[in-house]
Amino acid sequence: MGKKRLINEYVRKKLQKLRQEKRLSAAEVAHRLGVPRTSYVSMETGAYNLKLDHVYRILAVLDADIMDVWPQPGERTELEVSRSHHLAIQRFRLNEVLSLSNSEGGVLLARYGSKVSVVMSSGLSDYFVDRLAYYLQDGELYKPGGWFRLNGGVSGYYLYLRPETVPKHVHAVIEHYLTIWACFFDSAVLRKASNDR
């Protein structure tokens, strides 16, 4: 089973459980979504792959948040059994952001004091990614491009997307993922930065 399919499976089970906890029938949720009951049931049972916009529409009907259905760092599930699988999920999240924002590429950088490291990137040349890291190391943000950041004391995570305009509805997803990435990558990045000093 592919990574996207595994995540789809996890999220749809969580949505189904959440719907049942709220004591709503599939028909009620379908009606509120404005879709046929069979379409909604197909999404919930896995016959139809969920897209992120479907998930957000369903969450709105269920009065819930993405964190209620998305795998969380440290959660012991069949999805997250090894470090390499964790990393694959984080790369999937980066590519999801690129897809939602129609960006041609992006990079997640970690900064600890004056040290900057590339955490992961997609769709950008190694030369350009290194250039972004050097700019950030000098305390500057390369322009043009869209920057998002999550600071935590002396460390911080910076997401660069090309192009600089990112639809407003994607900002919440990016902020959520930055928090997840900070939790997931922080211990390894801080350990490496401490060893480099």
C-alpha cells in the first residue's frame, strides 16, 4: 500500500469515528456537504480517495479541526513505525503544501543560532537551496519568494515557497505543518547544531 493511501486510510477512519462520536449519520453529513450519500460513504469507506479540500469540508460539517484526524508526531500507529516512514510522511506534507499553493518548489530550513541546515526540499535545485540557506544564515530572507516561519527561542523553522503568493486558505495548513515539523525534526536538528559548535 502506498504512502498516500496509508494516510488516506488513517484519515478516513478518524473521520468515520469522529462522525460516529458526534452521532451523525452518513446521510446527514452528505446532506450538509451537498453531495449524494453514496459519494460520502465512498469517501468514508475508502472506495474514493480523500483530497485535503474534501477533508476540510467534512471537518467543517463535523465542527472539528485537522488535528483531530491527522497523524500526530509520536503517535503510535501502523503509519508511523520507523524514522524513515516518519520522514516519508513529512515529505508528503511538504508536497501537499506545494500542491495546494501551486508552488513550483519549496524548502524547509532549520536555524539554530547562526547555524542553518536544510531539513527537506522539493522541486528546487541544490544550488538554489544552498543559496537560501546562506541568505538565512546571514539573517536575510531571499526575495522573491514566500516565507513562513515558526520561531522557538534560539531555534526556528523557515519554509520557503516559490512563488511568493500563497492562497490565504493554505496559510493554516502551513502553520499546522510547521508545528508538526518543529516537533518531529527539533531533537535531531538541535543535537546536530550542538555537536557542530
